[in-house]
Amino acid sequence: MIQIDNLNFSYGEKEVLKGINARFEKGRIYGLLGPNGAGKTTLMRLVCGIQKLKGGCIEIDGKNPVNRTPETLQRIFYLPEHPVATINRISTFVREYGQFYPTFRYEEFERTMKEFRLDCDAKFDKLSTGECKKAFIAFALALNTPYLLLDEPTNGLDVTSKNEFRQTVSRHMNDGRCIIIATHQIREISTLLDHIVILKDKDIAIDATIADLQMQYRCGTAKELPADVLYSEESINGYNYIAPNNKGEESDIEIELLFNYINLKK
């Protein structure tokens, strides 16, 4: 489990995160959501120990990630939005770096690359931006680390590749793994998520499972808005809206609509 207690961080005088408390458990895919500049990438880098806390505590299975011990590093992998490509062949890079992770499976990497229609022996510098991104995603998933952090993984991918991404993430998920996906492109990953964490104003505005949100809110489309509507957006069929769920029955939840409601709410 990743445990975050009273986390504070700033860049110089600019405070980015304040009093963050959160817990990320295995067996779930989390959506770390927020507009650009909300601190999603910073939080991920802090969790991995790449950046040092200014206050508070982070533990990964009881260990402080800032110590960057081999034991901790083998259990977590962070894929940035813009991974740095090398001049090597993909297969060379993957074999060289995969050996540091005991749970890495090259055959799984090969399978995902085949699904992505990519050649394992191609050179990174010969790939398009989207192809390079897919190669790194295939590598990250094949590491099989208990904790995987993906920063804006669908940026640069076309529609077909985004669908392939969702399918391969689902295939690699299991009860012993925690995947955190940071993004502002919510619609592209919403079907994957078990739990969402929304950052707003340096803090966490929502930290809840999809099941809990389905009991708390209801979403719908109507020509005329219900009296208890919390937020709405015009659509070709009238209005898409979100309102309290007063029936106590599980309802569909539109995560993007909820996200917009939370970010526009004062």
C-alpha cells in the first residue's frame, strides 16, 4: 500500500500541494485527476522518491521511497508523460533495464508489442511519438511491479491505440497490483477506473471508489433539468446533468461530468 500523510510540497515560494492525505491499495486502478498544474505529476514524482517532500510522510509498503533502496525501486515504476527515447533498439533497451526488476517478463512485453503492431527490434529514434509511447507502455506493464504510475499515458495516441491501451491495461491488472493513471483526459480512461482522486486547490477534493460515487450521485440526460441538479452541460439531446442520488440505488456515473462539476464548484 502507498500511504500519504499530511504531504506538503512547494517550488520555492509556490505552494503546490498542502496537507495531502491518501491511500493507494493493490487490486485497484486509480484515476489521479486534475487540470493542468494541479500537481498530479509532482505527486507521482514524490511517491517515487524522485523529488523530496517539504513536509509530511510517504510510505510504500512501510518503506520511505526517498531512500531509493533497491528493494523499493523494484516494486514501483513511474512512466512520465514524455519518456526519453534512446538510440538503442527497443529490445536492447528493454532487456538492459528489465533485468533490474525481478517480476519483468519479456514474453509479456513481446505480446503487448505485437498487439500494438510494433517491432521489438526497431530503433526508438525511428519511431513516431505515438509508437515510442506505446513501446514504453508495453515495457512498463511487462515489468509487473506491484505499483505502476502512468502520467498522461494516452497523450500522443490515436483512437485505435487508446482502445488498445485500455485493453492491455485491463489484461495486466490483478489483485497484487496497483495502477495509478494521472490524466486530464478523463473520458479516455474512465472505463478502467475503480477509484478516483481529484486534485483541486492544492488538496484532494474527492477520494472515492466508483461504487461509492454511484451511490452518491446520479447522472442523466434530459430536455428539462430536474430541480435538484448540481451541474449541467448542454448537449444535442438537451442537458447532461449530475444530481444527488437520493434513491439509495447504484446509478451510472459520468466521471468527466463529475470532474467538471468539482472543478467549477466554489
